[in-house]
Amino acid sequence: MGDILLEIHGLKAGIDGKEILHGVDLTIRRGEVHAIMGPNGAGKSTLGAVLTGKPHYEVTEGTIMYNGDEPGAACLGRHFLKFPISDRNSGCEPS
């Protein structure tokens, strides 16, 4: 496949001081389709919340690269969910 669209390395994140993601690695190339599956409490919703910039979630370690850049979570939310997110202090370019 071609270029890397989304690359996550060593992502650790949680909420209210509780770590939920313990070092997630994921690479998605253009044209690929992935499904995130697992039992209740495995971190699927937390990963989605972190990628879309939901408040109260804290990333403690790792990197998220989108199209070769390290955007803020609000920018990722715009790309993945296709709805307006406030650009105030986010560093996002208007779409």
C-alpha cells in the first residue's frame, strides 16, 4: 500500500488519573480499512476519545502522526469525524 495516513506509537492515555491505554501502536495506510475490536474495558472508546480531542482525557506518552504531521487532537477530530470543531488555540487550518 501507499503512504501512511495515521501512525500511533507508544500511546499511553487515561482519564481521572487512571491509565487506560498502555502503549498503543497502530499504522494505517491510505486506502486501508481497520476495525478496533476488543472486550469491554479494553480502551476502544478511550482511543477514539483521545484521537478526537475529547476533554478530560490525558495523553501521558506516545506520538500520533496524521499525514506525516503531529496535529493537535482537535485537528484529528475534524479529519475523522467531519464536523466542525472550534479552531480556537488548536492550530488547525480551516477546512
